[in-house]
Amino acid sequence: DTEVTQTPKHLVMGMTNKKSLKCEQHMGHRAMYWYKQKAKKPPELMFVYSYEKLSINESVPSRFSPECPNSSLLNLHLHALQPEDSALYLCASSQDEGAPYEQYFGPGTRLTVT
Amino acid sequence: RKEVEQDPGPFNVPEGATVAFNCTYSNSASQSFFWYRQDCRKEPKLLMSVYSSGNEDGRFTAQLNRASQYISLLIRDSKLSDSATYLCVVPNFGNEKLTFGTGTRLTIIP
């Protein structure tokens, strides 16, 4: 069973809405990630937090805003999204940064932008 | 050459058969590799890590060929529950990034 949880499981939002995705991990991991996955494609990295600091931003549009309140929690704030942002948003965590540690994924939030 | 390349399939294999997938990678400095499986509309789940020449876990065997820069995944005595997409993943040395292959879709037929 996954020890990375995500809420909500499904989200439908209009282009003018503001919403947030939440992720929590219970494994004491120090690195956390946001990915976006479209159908029949592999996950695409969006952001990486290491020791609660943003270490990688893959040139993601500013309508996506990540936040790491503490080492167990990761949020993704959404504002003024476009229909093409509809996708599965996956959170992941790994033991530490830098080394090739395995990443463990949460179940994802399926987002639909109308 | 793509960083990580997989045959997309689909592979349609009868139950009980043995099936193998290959994954090629371009960075000769890569030291470790992962296989993830992803069921339809679910998250990727770690299946196996490969740090040396290979790894075996029950019906699953991963082998690494550094000279030819490929990793293979062998599934013996395949089960219906093995139907999934298998993602070959290569960590980037020195940072937290993973490079994903496009995945190989496997369907086990009763």
C-alpha cells in the first residue's frame, strides 16, 4: 500500500477558479515531487522540493504554485488554469536528494479544467 | 538517440508464458535503473531496482548490460494481473530527476 496520500482524488474546476492539491508522505522522506501525466504518456516532472526548499522548477507556468509547509506535506496551488492542464497530477517522495533513490508515488489527483 | 527508449508494444501474451522487454539508455554514466509498473488510471508503482548486473524477485528478473546500454525485464509464468504498462526509469546522476521511458504495454490473455 502506498504511503503517499493525495487529496482530492478527482477535481473539476473552471478556468477562473482557485484550488489546491494536497500531498502527504509518512515515510520520513526529504525530497518531494510534483508530476503531470497525460494519457498514454510517461509522467513529466514539474517541481522538486528537497529539505522543504524548492530545488527544481521545470519551467512550469506561474498558474501552478507549489508550497512545502513541512517535510511531510506538499501542496500545489492552481489558479486560472487552461483546459490543456487537464491531467493526472502525481506526487512522489524519495529518501533524499542527489542520489538515485527510488521515488514512491501517490495515487494522484485527476484534474479536469472546464 | 532518445535518453531512454522502450518498445511501446502492445505485447499480447498468453497466460503462463514468458515475456521479456528491453530498454535502452543513452547515458553510459548511468549507474542504477528502475522498473515501474503502471495500471490504467493508477499511479506508477516501483517493481524493481537494478544497481549491479541484475536483480531477481520471484517471477521477475531484471538484467543490465552495460556494454550495450540496455536493461531487460523478464516475466516468467505470466499472470492476468501482470497486465499493465511497464516503465523503464533511469535516474539522473547528481540530482533528483528521473528519466522515464515511454512505457511498454503488456496484456496477458487468458
